Amino acid sequence: MSHSPFAPGRFLFGGDYNPEQWPREVWLEDIELMKRAKVNTVTIGVFSWAMLEPREGEFDAGWLDDIIALLTDAGVGFFLATPTASPPPWFTIAHPDALPLRADGTPVLHGSRDTYAISAPAYRGAARRVARFLGERYGAHPGLRGWHIHNEYGTIDHGPHAARAFRAWLSEKYGTLENLNDAWYTAFWSQRYDNWEEVLPPQQTQYLHNPAQVVDFKRFCSDEMLAAYGEQVEEIRATGSAAPVTTNFMLPTWNHLEQWAWSDAQDFVSVDHYLDTAGPDGEAHVAYGSDLTRSWAGGPWVLMEQNATGIRVGDRTIVKEPDRMIRNSVGYIARGSQSSLFFQWRAGAAGSEMWHGAMVPHVGGDSRSYEAIVRLGEMLERIEEVAEPPADGRVLEAEIGIVWHAEGWWSLETPHLPNEALDYADEVRATHRSFWRAGLPVDFVRPGGDAQRYRLLVVPALYAMNSDTVAWIEEYVAAGGHVIVSFFSGVVDSSQRVVPGGYPGMLRELLGIRVEEIRPLVEGERLALADGLVGELWSERVHLEGAEATTTYTSGSLAGAPAITRRAHGAGSAVYVSTRLTPESRDALLADVASDLGLRPTVEGAIALGVEAIRRRGAASDYLFLLHHGSAPVRVEGGGVDLVTGAEDAFTLEPGGVAVIREAAAAWSITAATGV
Ligand code: GLA
């Protein structure tokens, strides 16, 4: 990363700001409210294309000049977005060929947002033009903190432009049509291609899609969007602007990008994170989103959006209480975020997101939610020394790595798998949640990444693997590492082709097993294991070929057969779990393995009292973050000063509260406060 948006010694605080939706009197009130809350950063221009370029090639940025001047006078910096996620209506009319087509061939027209075909030359040209315009006009502005390219890349087109570009991508990858036919296994169902023109994106079809085609199309779309992103960066750099560049990823549901490659292409990694659960699982989800993004970034990162006041659960928005908003915001920072930024500054007066939460709600500044924003702004100032990262950028030390790869997700979305209730993101998240519940810090790791720094590597449901990934895991174990592989990993290669002779073909040697049958369980069915653990969803008939069974199935057709196995490799080991453990059983297994390896929680016993403890490394010190999700006060004792309250060494932390302790010593105890 060549540039840094991270103003030394302070956190970025603010959110998406859409002044174009408001009259100028409101701008003045906005500036006053921003100053009161100590807001120092806003993101502008995200969806401003129609205001900025009202007619093709005619720009009008007077309004943007004015708001930038107001912000700058008030000491508020800005991320400037290129507005290319939302082409204006004129674009549809002028370039009907540049609209995205759904898989069934339906064109997607303006009236919402994201109505563009990523591979259409007219779209790419228009996106370059607007990026160049903004770069020339604002690229050297002193208030510019960074470029926010586009918004949440992920609009998929199945039309003729996509087909042309997909063919070019495939021809680059496979060289010949014969290779493609082989990789896609087109002998099945008479799919053999005789001419490149016959090859299409996966369109609406009669029955199941070709799995290899589906995954290649996902890979292609990720690469194609990355190329479009790269062109905008190129335009901006051509204007001489040196400000750092990012694009905002989206969690938890967006699975359109191969985030490791995308992260490499950004000056800093940013993410939009929206909770999907209101209960304690939401707290674990803050940790999950943060750990994933920090890992993609390889260090500090930017939380570009969260919701200030709401949690969308299914079809309703549950109130995110002010204390929780603060606790969650500090939680992201604990795990490496350099910011607390929200979507959005002011709640829209109308439009399809008018009921979305905001830093300033419809009722205005006289509200408990805005007051909480003011409190957060004050708190971020009190903890600002934490924002200075250590020289090596490693803001969090973890000894556990969870392997993450978008291709794992894509391959598990291919049709007609033995149990389609198996969901990649759920599996990865459940693994992370177990470590969260054990109070153990984790990173995510890319296949081929630096695994040696971890004592334990976990591979959840990585159905497709290539031989490099297999060799990487084998080397890790050979060098003394410990790996836990879950069911249905390494079963197919990167062309989604099963490795014959027993599952999981790619990993049989390492694991010392041969799986003869995959045996999904019916909904609600559970299988007891001999050591008291319980499996659900999935089971397998496993034969030992060098491994030992650490526990067995106890009933049914699998009674007595291995359920969990372990093969020692010198100082290292490879464990295989052939069923999906229930949440409690997964917690128990992973906590046991970690404990056997001598891995200790950040603060012993804290999580049982509802306190999440995270140690963030800083330039001058380590900082212990305590987030109290529980319901009774706790007594905190150790050596250091809480930057939030100024308390030293020993204090009581109330439910809902947070502490950020500059540590003088790393030993802490957290106990129930009752009777103290
Ligand atoms: C995304 C987008 C925003 C907004 C929010 C709503 O993250 O980037 O424009 O739509 O979702 O949650």
C-alpha cells in the first residue's frame, strides 16, 4: 500500500453525505451538527452522477465546489466517490445496449440504481470520463482524504457485451476450445462447443447449469469489475492526483468479488458492514466482519458504512440502541478499523432508503441517536492515540487462521450438491463464532498465504481446491502446523471435477482417510458421537488410511465408524471432521483443540460474563478493548489506564459499556462485580 488515508493519531468519523438531496439551509445546519459531533470525514458524490453530468459530456460541479468549500472551512475532510454505480436516465436512452441483462434476458432499466452493463464500452467510456473530470477538478484538493471508486461492485450482466468479454477471458484461460470443453465436462448433456460464438454466460436454461461454467463466470465477473475499477484509478492517476484509492466491499452477503485480489489492487481496504441479527450473534458478527476485512487488508482498514440506528432482520428494522451503536463502533476499531463511518449522515426525506438509519434522524439533532453520535465523537477523540498503528501494521496478533476464499463460496453455490442447505458463508461464520465465544483472536488466511505464523489453521467446507492450495496445506502441516479440515473440503478440483477413488480426493493423503459415502442428514436429524459431540446436516462413511479415529458415530448405519479423525505428521497434525457439528459441539471441539495447543483467550473468563476482550497493538503501546455485551456489572483489574474514563488499574464496567485500556501490563482479571 503506497498511500495512507489514515491521518496519524485520529480516527475518521462521519459518513456518507448527500447534500444534493437538500436545500442549502440544511447544508448549514449539517455543518453545525457535524462540528458539534466532531465529525472529521464525509463521503460525497456516491450517487451524484445525474447532478454532476446532467447531460452527456456536460458537467456541472458548482454545487460540489460549494459544499466542498463549506466542509473544508469547517475542517471536515472528504472521500470523493466516483458516481458510476448509478448512471443517470440519459445514459439508458443514449446507450440502450449498455444496460445489464438478467439471466433470463430481461434488461434492467433506470429508476433505481446500478443499471449498467459492466462490459459495455459505452459504460466504461462514460465511467472513465466522469472519473477523469473529478480527478482534474478535485484531485489535489487539501481536504481530499481519498478516492471512493464506484459503490459496492457487484452488478452482473448476462448480455452480449458480457458474452463477448467472457469468451475473451475464457480464451485467455484455456487457449483452445478443446481445453474448455474438457474443463467444463461438456460431454455431459450434449453441451460440447464447436465454435467460440456458442459460448455464453450462464443464461436462463431449462434445468441445472453447468457447474464449471457457473464458477468460471463468477471468476470472470470479478476480474471484469476489477478491470473497470482499474480504469477509473488510471484516469484519476493520470490527472496527477496522489490521494489513496479504495472501493467499498459489502458484507455479509455480497459474493461477487475475489476479495484477496481486489484488496491487492487498493491503497486501503474499506467495507460496508450491515448486521443481520439483533441478538448476541450480531456482536459476533461485528467481530467476523472486522476480522475478515483486516485480513484482506493485511492491517488497518476503513469501515466505510454501518447503520447508526437500525439492524435489518428479515423484513423489519430493529432499533440499534445508542449504547450498542457505540459498542459496535468501538468493536470495529478494536479489530483494526481506522474509522467509524456510517451510511448515512442525514436520513433521507424521501426515496427508497428514507427509512434507513442515519447519524441525524428525521427528527433532527434533538434525538437520542444524534446525542449518541456526539458521545461517540467525544470517545473517538479520547482514544485517538490508538489510531497510530505499529510499524509492522499488525494491529492484532492471532495464532489461529481460518482459510477463506470466494471460490469456496462460488463452488458451493453450484447446482445439485448432495445437501444444498450447506452454505459456505454460514460455515465460515460459524467457525469464527466458536472462536469468538472462546475469546480467541483469529485471522482469515488466503490459500497460499503466510500460514506459518498460525499455530492452528481451519479449513471450513472448501469444496473446490487447486493443487497449489493442497500443497500449501501439506507444507504447513509438514512444518509442524495443525490443521482442522471440515467435511466436503477438497472434493473437487478448480474445474469442479471430482477426484475419483474416494473423497476428499485432494486431501486424502494429508488426512489419512478415504470417504466412501457422503450421507446428508434430513432436516432436524442429529447424530450422536461417542465423545458426546453431536452432528447435524451431514455425515460421511470414513475409512482410516493412516489416521486414527478420535471419535466415532454411535448409531444407525455409521455406528462405530470414524466421525472425527487425526493424522499426525511429525510435530504437526491434520484433523478431519466428517459431520457438521452443532454450535455447542463446534464450540467444544475448537476450544479443546485450541487449549491443547496452549492457546489462551485474551482475558480468561471474560466472555462467560458477556465481556468481549480484544488486544489491539499500537505504535507506542498495546490497548485492551473491553466491550460489555452482558447484563451485570463486572470488576476489571490489571495494570493500565482506561482512555474512555481515565480510570486506572481497577474499575467497574457497566453492562453495555466499553473500556479502551492503554496497557501497562498484559495480565487482567474480569470477575462478576456483585459484592465488590
Ligand atoms: C449499501 C450502500 C448504500 C446503502 C446501504 C443501505 O451499503 O452502499 O448506498 O444502500 O447499503 O444499507
